[in-house]
Amino acid sequence: MPREINSVAIVGGGFMGAGIAEVSAVAGMPVVVRDLPQFLDAARGRVEKSLAGAVKRGKIDQAKRDEVLGLITFTPDLKDVASADIVIRRSRRSSISRCR
Ligand SMILES: NC(=O)c1ccc[n+]([C@@H]2O[C@H](COP(=O)([O-])OP(=O)(O)OC[C@H]3O[C@@H](n4cnc5c(N)ncnc54)[C@H](O)[C@@H]3O)[C@@H](O)[C@H]2O)c1
């Protein structure tokens, strides 16, 4: 039986994770992005840069950009992904990833 997905969590806010976060939030879903503390600013920056491009190209307006960004929570805490309807892993399979 199909189940509705109303919230998304992504482990890894890199190229793929940030993109999935953006499209999910544009669709109106609350999103949690978990990354290592030192990479959280970069994750947010990826989404902000992409949204700025969308505003510039006239795909979305500034209000939508603010709404989308407001739906995304960036966190270092793995526990924060637990309540999402779906958790998507988009972190690299490196030794660093595996040991944390
Ligand atoms: N980029 C692509 O086109 C592509 C295509 C298919 C599959 N993939 C796969 O998707 C995954 C992500 O790819 P990407 O290009 O976004 O990589 P990326 O290097 O841009 O991003 C990986 C992110 O994971 C984070 N990370 C590492 N360990 C973590 C942990 N323990 N918890 C949370 N975050 C952690 C890193 O800080 C980084 O921000 C990889 O496994 C890759 O092989 C990528």
C-alpha cells in the first residue's frame, strides 16, 4: 500500500544531498540535512547559491526562496533525522564517514 511522504531527511549535504534538500523543500516538505559540523555552512551555502540562481532566472521569487530555505534545517545531530518519513543517505563511503 502506498505511503505518503510528508517530510525528508538527508544524511550528507554535499552536491547530491543539497540538491535533494532543495527540490524537496520547493515541493513544500520540511527537510532535515545532517552533515558533519564543519561542513554544515557549506551545505547551506550550496542550497542558497542554487536558490539565488533560481531567483535570478525568474523560476521562483524572493518570497518562495525564503519559504524554501525556512523549510530546511541543517543539523550535526544524527538524532534529528529520526522523525522524517524517509531518510536518504548521500554521504560518501569514506573511512571518515564510516567511523562517525
Ligand atoms: N554526485 C553525483 O553525480 C553522484 C551520482 C550518483 C551517486 N552519487 C553518490 O552519492 C553520494 C554523495 O555524492 P556527492 O556528490 O553529493 O558527494 P559530496 O562529497 O559532494 O557530499 C558528501 C557529503 O557527505 C558529508 N558526510 C560525510 N560523512 C558524513 C556523515 N557521517 N554524516 C553526514 N554527512 C557526511 C560530507 O561532509 C559531504 O558534505 C556518494 O556516495 C556518491 O557516490 C553521486
